[in-house]
Amino acid sequence: MKKLLLFFLLLAHGLRAQERQTDPTWLHRYVPDLSETKAGLTSPTCHYRAIFGEGDKENRPLQTVTRFGEVSLDRHGNCQTVFYDRQEEIYFVVEGAGMLHYQNQVQALRKHDFTYLPPGVKHSIANHSDQPLRVLVMGFKIPSSISIGAPMPYPKIANLEDAREETVSGHPNSVLYKLLIGLHTGKRDLIDEAYVMDSFFWMDFAPGGTNRPHHHEAAEEIYLVVDGQGEIVAGGGTDGVEGRYAAKAGDAYYFRPNCTVGFYNQDKPGAKAYILAVRSRVPLHEDEE
């Protein structure tokens, strides 16, 4: 009888173990294949494709990132107004021109404009033109341990062309960076206003260039291949094990903290590759106490 009872206990434990899901260390999406999903800003003329986070079926691994997706607005379309008391957002205009509504202000947006949207501010976007408008939307939650100041009275908007290309210490010179948005305690980016989103940047890879595989112990990161093709690196952490996977324009990757991440561009004449990336801090346990 005891042996039979032990058998059933082991069987039940095995079934429970099978039901548990192991969160992946990285995720991949091919943006053109994604379907429209509902989000807080969607409307009959404002359509959202969830890439990672809100609206994506596999969002458990995400910690600070709340959403990373693409909004498409119809001609003369409008998105719903949203408000987040402890979330910050970034908008990046992929295509077209539109209008940003920030509190009671309205500011024009053009292709490759980007803006930082602090917590505690009502905001939305609209398309007043006859052309398509596509905008990347990125959101990040701010832990209760971080004090939030009063929001900016007006939105800060910059354009990709405004940023100079430069090398970054610790990375090879075969990739040039444009530092777009960073922490409010910094002074290196075009817009330094964020709380947990510590780096929003553009990477320009030379033929055969690489940013060398690396990892961030207390940050999660997202890469979006804007143009070109090569090999993305995604794998373990400090053990040095790396996986290399073919990557092309439209591929998006999410990397958990301590996941190896990197990119190798094609090593042939004229091969250029561009990646838009965002990294956010993930508080360690001692930071949350």
C-alpha cells in the first residue's frame, strides 16, 4: 500500500512539473507577420500590433517593459487618449507625419521624430494627413521605490538626424551609435528625462561590424532590425555560450536580464545594417526593499 501511495505522489509531482512553464531568456517576433491586437490607445482608426508586452500572448518574461509595439493610424485617424501614473513611454515615428497631443498642447511629428512621455501626463497621437502614419510605442513601469517628479510642462521632441554618430566605450569601432533618450540623471543623450528606461539608441553597423556579444545583469533589452541582415546573438549569460541566428529587417528580439546579446553584420562590401534598440533597468531584490 505504501509503495502504491508513493507511486501516485511521484506521478502527481511529475504532472505538476510538466504543467510549469519555463520562461524563455529571449523572444523573437517578425513584425510584418503580427496581427492587430487591442490596447488602451486603439480606436476604429488607430491600430496596434503588439510585438512584446501588452497584447502579446507570451509576456511573462517581461519585467520593466510593459509594451513594445507598432501603431498604425488611418488617414485622418486618432488614437485614444491614455494616462499612466507610474509608466513612462517613448514614441518613435517610423513613417509619415502626425500630431502629438500632450496635456492641452499639440506638437507636430515627422518621420524619425521621437519623444519621451513621462508618467502622469495625458497623451495621444493623431494623423491629420492623407498618408499612412506608423509609430513605435514603448512603455516601461516605474517601481514604487523610485520617486517621480512633476512632469515636463511641454513634450521634448527630437529627430534621428539631430543625433551625431559616435563610438561607445567598451564596444568595437565597427558600430556607430546615436544616443537618443536616457536617464534624467544623465547628460549624454538628446533627451535625458527617463526613470527606468536608461538607453534608447540607434546602431549603424559597418560591413563585418559587431557590437560584440555581451550581457546586462540588471537590464532587459529589445532590438529591432530596421534595415540590413546579419546574425543576432542570443543565449546564456556569463557562461559565454552564445547562439547565432539569421536576422533581417523586421525582426525584433527581447532579451531578459543576463542574457547574452549581440549582432554580427554581413562581412561583404557595402553591407550596412541598422538596429533600433532600447534598454531598461530591472531593480535587483535589494533595490526593491
